[in-house]
Amino acid sequence: MASHELSNAHQVSARQMPSVVIKRSVAISGRKTSVSLEDAFWRGLKEIAHSRHMTLSGIVSDLDSHGDRGNLSSTIRLFVLEYARAAANDVAARSGGLGGGNTAG
């Protein structure tokens, strides 16, 4: 796929994904705080929490106590992104790499 095709594919998918920010209240160490994230990040975080048999508040609390990346919303976004990248790398490794192993550009 040519570079302009990738760019066009990205633009189409970006238009299809609304970036609605949702503010939710979560309990961290017994105190309630508000976190604002795009819906896609909330869904991703819920999936990760479910896969780890944790509550949403539990995983956010863990991230808050170990976060050193700035504000909590940013910490959560980076965590979900890193989780998705690791999952994609696992899939690519199991399938022999991206593009069927053809690394020629």
C-alpha cells in the first residue's frame, strides 16, 4: 500500500471515530476524582480492567499511584496506547510479522 493510501485510510478512520470527551468520577484511595477521557480510551481501559479481573477504579488507582507521566488523564491514555501496541506486537509476532514477512519497501 502506498504512503498516500495509508494517509487516506487514516483520514477516513479518524472521521469515523468521534472524539467525544466523557468525564467520569472514579474512586482513588477512598477519594472521588473526575477524569476526562475520550470514549475510546474509556472503552479500552474497561477492557483492560476486565481482562485483569479488576474494577475500573482499581486500575485507575494503580495507574495514579505509579503514574509519573503528568496528569491522570494523560497517564491513562498512554497506558491504553502501550497496552494496545503490545497486543498488536504479540499478534504480529504470532503471525510472522506485519505484511507477511515482506520487509522490502
